[in-house]
Amino acid sequence: MSYFRKLTNEVTRLTQMFGRDDKWLIVINADPDAMASALALRRIMVHRVADVGIARVNEIKRPDNLAMMRFLRIPNVMLTPEVKAQYDHFAMVDSQPAHHPDFKICDFSLIIDHHPIKSEFPIKAAFADIRPDYGATSSIMTEYLYNMHIRPGKLLATALVYGIKTDTQSFERHFIEADVKAFSYLAKSADMQVVRKIISSEYHRHWLKYFSKAFRKMRFIGQRGLFVYMDSLESPDILVMLADFFARVHGLSWNMLCGVIKKQVVVIFRGDGIGRNMGHVASKMFGDIGSAGGHRGAARAEIELEKLGGKPVEEFLYKRLTGKKLPTKEKCPI
């Protein structure tokens, strides 16, 4: 009996996609799961095609992601028209074409992902393996490696372990048995000391000032909710960092961290996974004016600033969240 599900048909179809003279570019919205999955797909392709590269549509600024890229030697560049012109085939992992506007410059023929497909954005790739029940795309890629008799080396195994760990939040967020099996299989080859080094690289020193600002601006919603509007920020990763921090505060069940980054309102949700589904909350609150969605314990929304019609951002977000007018700080104390 196979340790993983059998992918005989999928592997046959996948390998038929590759020609010896092909030049493939794997495009990602870089985070740990995406980088690990891209590294795995690159390993599958590398001896089957003429060239394979990895390009990202986002800047990597989070210290843990930068540490992952450095320690695990993950090669990648920013996606630009000049980079695109060097390749003739395009693949995507841990995302879908509708997830980021910069994906539009590529015509993807291969997509492997674990996020749900939205009915308004059907997948048109020649090869697509979308499995929303999985907790991480890294788990799917591990199954492909296993079925293709490719034993991941230490760096690749470590990357995939960290990809599964982050996207399942160490199996505190949604996962299935396949994720557990993949993690267990990979852990035998992975360098867990490097994983710990990556995890410990959480904060830039100059980010510490944002904790002080968040403490001043936070507003409790009911007994267990928290809302914080951080004004203009240099990176959405600051919101992610703060949301993850507040998610560890005893007595809070959920939080909503917001800010404006380059004329775009970004909202990060975190929940305990027990009460409200944050993915549903994000979609309900902002799906009509921007991109919004996510998982039960973590979600995100992005809205173009101009869609607020000049309304004060904090007031707009607070009213969307509570249905009420933004109170003075005295009436909404910390």
C-alpha cells in the first residue's frame, strides 16, 4: 500500500507537459508555502527541460521569509516583462491567476494549488491540480515527488516542512491526513535546526516602533475582538506580524489589523479557529469592493483606496466591521 495517494495519471500528464527544449518560469506570490512548492516543482522539471526559473510578484520583506530564502538557497527574481521574455512556458504554485494583478502578464499552462477556486475565475490551464481540502501546497508537491521516486534533499525537504508548518500553523489551522503524512515523511530528511532558525527570525528591529503605535490605537470589539487601524505603512507584512502577535493574547478570539499601503487598504484577520470563520468574515465585509477571503483562522482583504470615495479609512473600516459609527477613544478604551 502506497504511503501517499497514487498519482499515476497526474504524473503522466504532468511529465508530458515538459519538452527538452522548453524554458519554464514558475511564478509565485512568495511566502513559505509558495517558495517551497516552487522549489519542488523546479526539482521535478530541472532534468526534463532546457531551463527553469522562479519569479515572484511581491517583495519579500518579512525577516522569516528572507531567512528561509537565504538558509535554503531558494533562487528567485521579481517578475518583469524582461524576465518573462526569457521563457516560453509558465507554471504557478500555491496561487491562481486571479489572486494577483501582476499574474496577468503570463499565460499559465500548469497550476498546482490548495486554495478554493472561485466560480467567477475558472481555471483554464492545460494542467491544473487544485485541492482545497489540503492544508498546504507543499503537501501536494511532496506527493508528486514521492510518486515520481524523487527523494528530496535536505534543503528541499526543509523548505517543504516549513511550508507545511506555516500554512497549517503547526497543524492548528485546517489540515488533513495527507498534510501530516507529508510532514512526517519530510521530517526524516529535513534540517529542523534550520527550521528553528527561520522561525526565530520574526522581526526587523525597526518594526518594534509599530508595536507601540498598535497599543495606542487598538480598540476592543465586544469581549473578545480587537480592531487596530495603523494608518499608512511601508508593508502589509507589518500588519501580519501584529495580527499574529495579538492572536496569541489570552482572552482575544479574533483581531482585525488594517492599514494603507501604496493607495491600497489592506486588512488582515486572525481568529482562534473555534469561533467565527475569518475567511467568511473577510468575504462578507469586503468582497463587494475588493479581493477578500482566506481560511477559518486567517484571512485578508485588499481594497483600492479610491473605492472609499474619500471617506476616512478608519471610520469606513470600523463601520463595516461593527455597523456602528467610530466612537471616540474614551468610549472605546484599551
